[in-house]
Amino acid sequence: MTTLDVVNDAAVVAKRNLIKIKRVPDLLVFTTLSPIMFVLLFAYVFGGAIDPSGGGAAYREFLIAGIFAQTVVFGATNTGAGLADDVKKGIIDRFRSLPMAPSAVLTGRTLSDVVNNVIVLIVMSITGLIVGWRINTGPLEALWGFVLLLIFAYAISWVMAWLGLLIPSPEVINNASFIVIFPLTFVANTFVPIDTLPGPLQVVAEWNPVSSVTEAARELFGNPAPNPTGNVSTAWSLVHPQLYTLIWSVVIVAVFAPLAGAQYRRAASR
């Protein structure tokens, strides 16, 4: 089987997953409603408290990149839940009976979630613009900011793909993912500057890859912290957030793509 055949097979699987979203629009509706709710709640409920002098305007610019990061990370759970559902319904076994590349199932699944995240980011960007968020850099920097978010989300999708095949229960995957991802996105600089966290949590947040992808997006969008006089972290991960995010993304894919492939073969052979 040639590389072109693998690419074609992956494209077919990705199309299948996107058609599912089209036929069940509730999947996309609830995926976009949740981050919109976060934007509105944090921007107007906490914005005035964190940035009282400006009525929360500076905080809203600071906030959006964090919401972007949280949203794409949570969006990666669709990969795990979708694969768990396919294993449970026996669809994976049907794929194995077809003359297609085994890697195409996982690649197509993760690529379809990238497309889903693109749609979500567009909706989120419009919401951000409505509440006062602005991109204060050039178009190339802004585009790279969005691409970096999608690269990191794609890497997390491979973690969720492995979990979805390891635990073939959509309900368990959703609950387990929430327990892990929720603190991961909150013990970071997603919603508040790192210098406002307690000492031990500051160290965790500084080296948390969610913090680095958020910091990278803020740099590329030109969204500074709401308090310019606050302490600036000197951790290497936040001084070079773009490089640190890319390193994490490469390592995650290098580790979990083979694990997911091996688990796919075991899960499908039951």
C-alpha cells in the first residue's frame, strides 16, 4: 500500500467523521456554546474584579487566548469519545475488514477534529471581537498563533485517541478527560497571570504546556497581561513559548501515535 493510498484512506475516514457532525449538528452546537459561555462569564463576571480600572477591557484581551487554548484542548476529547464509540459499536472491526491502511482510521479521526477546531476557533474569534478582543499584530503573526493552537490540539488528540481505544466507553472517556484536563487548563496562565498563583502552583503553571501555548498565542495576537507592572516569569518555557509548545507537540505525537496504533490493533481484534 502506497503513501498516497494511506492519505486517501485517511481523507475518507476524516470525511466520514465530518459528515457525522453535519448529520448530528448538536455535536458542533454544544462544542461551540461551552467556550462562548466561558468567554461571557469570565469577561463580564471576573473582568471587573481583575481589571477594575478599565472595566475589564484589558482583561478581556488577555482572556481570549486562554479560552482558545482551553477550548482546543477540550475539543481533543472528541477523538477519544468518537473512537470509544466506534469500538463499542463494532465499527472498528468493520474498518479492519476493509482493504484500507490501519493508520488511516486514527489519522482521519484526528484530522477531522482539527477541522472541527477550526470552526470552533472562528466562532470563538467572532465572540471575542464582540466583547472587545483585538489582534494587535500583523496577519502573519495572528495566523501563526491560530496554527500553533491547532498543532497543539492535534497532538492532544493522539493522547485521546489512545485513551479512547484503551477505554472503549464514551461516558468514561468524557468523565476521565474532564478530571485531567480541567485542572491542567486552570493551573496555568489561561485565566489569570501566573504571578497571582500560590508559589508551588506557579512552578507547575510555568512548565505546563497549556501555559506555553496560551503565552505564545498572546504574544502572536499582541494581547498583554492586564497588569503591566506585574511580575514576569523568567522560566525558559514562557520566555520561549512557541518553541516549547512545538517541542511538547512533537514529543506527544511521537509517543502517543505509536501507542494509539498498537492499541487500535488490540482493540479491534477483540
